[in-house]
Amino acid sequence: MKMRHMPDKAVLFVTNYFIDNPRKIAGGIGERLYGLYYTFTRKYSMSYRVYWYSWQDRRLRRFNEQGSLATLSSRVLPTALLLLLARSLKDKKPLFVCFAYPYGCHGFEYPISLFLLAIFRISRLVQMITDYFDPPIESKLTFEGKMSSRFYLWSTVKDFLSLKLSSVIIFLSRRYVEHTVARYFLNESNTCVIPCGSFPSLISLSSPKKSGSLDLLYSGSLIPAKDILALMRALDRVREKGYNINLILTGFRGIDLEEKEYVKHFFEPDWVSWVNNVLINADVGLLPYPRRIHWDLTHLAKLPDYMCAGKPIVSTNLLETSRILQTHKCGLVAQDWDEFEKIIIRLYEDRKLAAQLGKNGRRAVENHYDYQKHADQLARLLDTLA
């Protein structure tokens, strides 16, 4: 009789919500949860007992060795954590607790959970991992330009305790590693980079049109901080020069926009619809953000999706985004809005260049930014810790 294999390690993902279907993807964090955590769950449940705690419904999920949901129970996080910590000590098997930060770290239950982890890490069987996705202080400064002293103090304390207790901190970029290590006096050897990724199996290559209008896609929230109005003024000037360009907008509309014939706003019901109805049909992906700390340092979530679909990218001179575009030769970087206009005109006139940039982006995703490979990287990281 064949002996049943039992995983000798366990991992708990703590997130804001549970996702097992790409249609449930909501924003960059949704892509992270589905792309990294759920892909890991499907691929590595033979080697790890996988658990997933969701703040949205306060439920602890356990998956079987086929990566399918096995049990579901309602618990507060400290109770769920105590249950798994006790089992780890009883079985003398490693437990890794991975927090999607800051989205999986809410309320008074999070400090209690940190306290429990601080006690049990003495056993060396329990290790904490922080997936430092959207650092709260840098994000707040970027989106709002200011914050209350109370928010700053609490976020600093939470950051410091979380990062110091972590055996490994996962960052989206090397630039964020350098920034955070200096800010919190961390050991850089306890860091690794797993950038945002995409889904070549779900997003097909669709090169820009060879002629005719050039459809420009901006996907994301429409808020003042993201310079959407400056973008539209630049595109107005391009059209005044006789170029047939269109702007496609998707996402939350947080500002009043003047109605223009060439601007279309789409509201898709889910991420898969966005891919099939909007992304695939666009010609160019736009990243118009001004240089602010978070956008300068992070790996923007929409960038790999644009690249995966074979769209050439036009971006402002954000540091990390510029590095990616120049390294993989998949887009062009503008130092100011005059240059932004010139780049749009260049891609309109040179469709072969647009197509080549798009193909380079697709190749880069397949080689470097595929969430399937990111899940493999996470598994190697956990194996090393174990």
C-alpha cells in the first residue's frame, strides 16, 4: 500500500481578502494575492500545509495536498495563530507566517499577533515574513502629500516592529530595499525582492495596430495626485497637431473631467473583463505619475500587465519604472510633458518601434515577471529558511 505523503512544513498567508479566481482581482494587491499566494497554494501544497487567513470574512482556510480548499473555520487572527503555533510546536515542524503588508495587518489583533510571534519565534520553528507591498507612510505622502502626526507615529511603530520581527522582508524593488534598510536600520541580508508580476497564461500578446488611430490606455484611479489633467492637456496638444489618438480610461473617477470626444471611460465588472475588453484592444500603456516617493521606488502593479499584453509603455521619469523600461527596452521615458508629447507622436508615426517595444515587454514578463516564477521564488525562499 502506497504511503500518503504528509507535508513537513506549514505556511499561513494573512491577507485582507481571499481570492481563488482572477475575476476577483481588485487592484495591485489583488493581483499579488492571486498571482503569488494562490499560485503558491496550487503548486506547493504537496510540500507545505497551506493556510490562509482573510480579514474580510475572518476565516481561516486550510488546503489539501491538491491545493483545494479542505476546511474553513471562523476565528479571530490571534486564535487562528495560536492554533497553528501549538500544532507547529507539537509536531516540531516549521511554520511560516506571511503577512501581506499593510493590508493583512488590521486593528488590535495585529499587535497581539506580533506579540505571539515574538514569543514563539524563540523555538526557531516559527518564522514571520512580511510582504512589504505598500509601505503606509510613503504611500500616504505620495497620494495625499501629508499625514497626521498620529498616523505617522502609529505607522512608524507598526513598521518598525513588523520589520524587526521578520525573518525575511519581501520588497517589490531593490530601491525600496535600500530606502527601508536605511530608514529602520535593518539587516539587508534579511531582505529579498519579488516584484509585481503578471499572467502570460491569462493575457495574450496583442501588438499595437499597424496603422490608423493610436489608442492610449491609462488604467487606475483618476485622482489629482496622478496628474491625469496634465496628461489630458498634453494629449490635447498632440491632437491639435493632427494626430488621431484616443485616450482610454478605466478605474475609480475621483476628479471631474471635461467631456472630450477622444476620451472614453470604461467600467469593467472584473479584472478578466478588463483584460479581454480593454487591455487587449489598446495600443500603448501610459504611466503619467509625477515623481513622488512611493511611485519613484515601487514596481507599479499595472506595468507588468501592459508589458504582458505587448503594449509599449510611455512613462514619466519615475526611477524604478525608468530602470525597468530601459533594461528591457519595452518603453520610453519622458523627462517632462513636452517630451511626453513627442514620444506619443513618435510611436504614432513609427508603428514598427511600437510593436518591437511591446514584444520586448512580453518577453521580459515571460522571463522575469511571471507570477508562476514568483511563486517558485517564494518556495525557494521558504525552503532556505526551513
